[in-house]
Amino acid sequence: MSIAHEYNLKFIEDSAQSIGAEYKGRRSGSFGDLAIFSFYPTKNLGTYGDGGMIITSKEEYVDYCRIFRSHGADPKYYHKYIGINSRLDEIHAAILNLKFKYLDKWLVDRFNIAYRYETLFERYNLLKMMKLPINDIRYTQHRNHTFNQYVIYAKNRDKLQKFLRRKGIGTNIYYPLCLHLQECFKYLGYKEGDFPVAERASKYVLALPMYPELTREEQEYIVEKINEFYDLGDK
């Protein structure tokens, strides 16, 4: 924000995966000029289809967003901007209103599940095998994590994923190809090696099952199978 103010830039927060996250008592979405949230079904607060939300404290942005989301028309059939059709369906809004009251409880459940993962990894002496997202979070008072995903940094990631799939455990990779290597950004002229940290992460990260209803028994099974994979010599 200080950089944005110095150079007179607009600050837009991408809060798609961080609804409920806090930093020094302020929640994600409350820092910038605008913030966007996703209500895709896999998000911590999701509807039963596509949906999202923009929030802002600036009245001029409110007016623009309301016009832009409805084909840029103001009034109807008179188009002030080239807009899009981005209205949230009433059924999805009703679903979100119903689920919203459970959000804080679900966030606590997710954190407890993340903590349990770390405890189980410690039990199997797997902490040295992977970097975990919770390691320094539980000891830090000024921030909290929403765990939209629980992502580990695993050696032999692709083999591990296939092994877990055979054991009936679903995992995912967010994201297998960095932005600068995507075909749509080829015109920017970047090549492999230009962003080594991002490229390394794309080869090692693996998201384990994470949702509020995940049971202790299911987690124990997941970590047991990860340990079995590495015990077989895949290190």
C-alpha cells in the first residue's frame, strides 16, 4: 500500500482464496482500493456454481462496478462502458447467505485439520521430507491462515501423487505451469529459468485433501500412505 500511495497506483486485492484471513486484526479485502472474492464451489465460501464479489469503500468504484457487471449499461440499453454480464444469480446469492454464518467455524476447522496434518507428519518423522505451510503460522499472533488448500512441498511429487491415487486419495497440483511459461504470455519474451523459485515450486507442490469435514481417521490414512511411499525408497 505504501508503494501504491507513493506512485499514485490503484491497489486491488486478489482475495479469491483468502476470505476470513487476517493480518494484524484486519481481514483480507480491507486493505486495498478494491478487493475481489471468488465463490467458486471449491472455495472456503462457495456457491453451487460460479460466483464472486467485489468490495470497496469508494463510492465512485461502486457505481462503476454496478454498471460494468451489467453490460456497461446506464441506464438499461444505454451503454456507458464496454461491460460484461457478471450478475450473481439470486439462487446462488441465497445459498451464500445461508452458508456465510458457518464460515468462521469452517475456518477454525480447517486450521485444526492443518495442525493435525503437521502433528501426523511429525509422528512419522516426515517433516524433513517436505516444507509445510503451518510451521511458523501457529506461533505468530498477527496473522491467521484460511487453508483454502493444504499444500506440501514434496520430493518425487508426481510419483507420490500417482501412488496416492492408487490408494484412493485425491490430490491436486496448484499450479503445474508458471504464468511466464504459459502460451498466452509467450509474447512477453520470458523463458524457463527466468523465475527459478516459481518454477521450482511448480515441480514440487502438492495439495492434500482439505475440507472442514475431513476426519481424523481419514487424515491418519493419508499420512500413513505418504509415509509408506517414502518408506519404499521414493525419496
